[in-house]
Amino acid sequence: MNYIFSSLSKLLAFFSKLIKSDKLYISIDYFFATRKRLKLSPPVTFNEKLQWLKLNDKHPEYTHLVDKSEVKEIVKNIIGEKHIIPTLSIYNKFNEIEKDKLPERFVIKCTHDSGGVCICKNKNKFNWEEAEKKINKSLKNEFFWNHREYPYKGIKPRIMIEEYLEDNSPKGLVDYKFFCFHGEPRLVLVASNRQKNVNFDFFDMDFKHCPFKQEYDILSKDLIEKPTLFEEMKKIAKVLSKDILHVRVDLYCINNHIYFGEYTFFNNAGNENFIPQEWDTIIGSWLTLPLQSKNYQQT
């Protein structure tokens, strides 16, 4: 059954531009992904509220926050350049890349989507042909149309090359994704074991393992230790989420130093079930929507 709905989701995305109504498209997309009817009058669960935000919380500045290149200047002015992964160069097309000028190790990614990333650990062994195919495919991905996430609508697709940063820990790079509600971090999703199938584990702000997961998450079998700089990461997430109803702030702790990763406004596009399901409602209660505000039109 999951295979059928997954196939329907891909088919829907392929014909996305034929459905003009964002509300209709989001409702169908949500049903195919969660097998649930979307309720917006009023939304109650976290995933329902994310869909409401797609339709109503439209701020042009969000586009700059999800542009992986532009956001660096914004974040640098808030928390300082020391927390920014250095950008080596920006290109519009893959064939513009000046390969000879690149260091031995680097990361190529697209500025507008999720997944368009190629990591080079040894330039002499790097498969440029494979990277070109992947990046060119990502450049063509008009990310907004996949799930109608408003911030991605106005981004110009570009190629960004960053410095490659490697954690000396034997466990490798770990990603800390802070779920912030009204400027307060309430949950952190820890992405670990990136060498194989990535593990995703939720923790509260005391770094206690939460008794839930999302549908397709694989929990870590290893003990995940509280990072030394966890309290500082919480402070950074709070500062970076100020005045935003809800956003996920992704941070890295590499060799005992905190780096900003990215902003994400719609975790998994709001299309992944929670297990147990009641946590979708519990987390949703942390987000108060301005349903009565005259600045919003209830959908």
C-alpha cells in the first residue's frame, strides 16, 4: 500500500503545475503521503499546521533564509562569521566551475533545493561526470512545485562550492536540527551515522531521548551523547529563530566548534507521520497560529 501511495505522490509532483490551486495540491499531496485527510479549519496537529503555514505564512524574506548562499550573510550578521562554513565560489552552470582552482577537498551543492550535494574528499579520484549529472538534475528541480513550500518559489538555482569540514570524532559528522516554536527551541533531531543509513533521533532540551519517531526514521542503535556545546547551540537556535512562528535551525558541531547549516520551514514538507501518532498533536500544541489575525485569511 505504501508503494502505491509513494507512486501516486511522484505522479502528482510530475503534474504539479497543472494544479493551480495551492490548497488543492497540498491537500492531495498530504493525503498521498500520510493517508490522512487534511484538516485546516482549524489545524490541530503539527503536520496540519505546517500545511496551514504553507498557505498563509508567506514572507518574502523567508526566500533569502532558505537560499543556501544568501542566508550565510544574514546569519553572519546575527551570530558572527566564525559560525559560517566558508564559500569558495558560486556558479550558474556546472561547466563554469574552475576545477584547477579548487582545493583537494570540497563540497558542491545547489542553493535552492534539498539533496543536490556532492562531496569530494580526494580531487584526483573525484567523479566529475557523475557529479555533473547530479547537479544539473538538481538545477532543473523547481523545488517549490514539489510540495508548494512558499519560501522556495523565488530562489534562483545556483551552484555553491564550500570548504569541506570533517569532524575528527570516530562517529563522524553529526547534524543537530532544532525545532523552534515562537523563537524557542523545543526539540532537536539528531542525524548521525551518515556513513551508512542515516539515523534520526529526537531529544528534548534536556537532551533526553524522546519516545517517538517519524514514520521513515531509523533510530540509532548506539548511545548518542549530549554534545559539549549543546547549551550554546540552543542559544544560537533561539537567536536565529527570533520572531518566526516556526522554523527548524540546523547546526553542526565540528571539532568542538558550532557551524550554521540551514533554515528549514517545513520539516519533511509536513508529510511524514509520527509514531506514536499522538505526538503529532502534542507537538502541534506548541505552535499557536494567528488564526484570528486580520493579517491572515483562514484557509
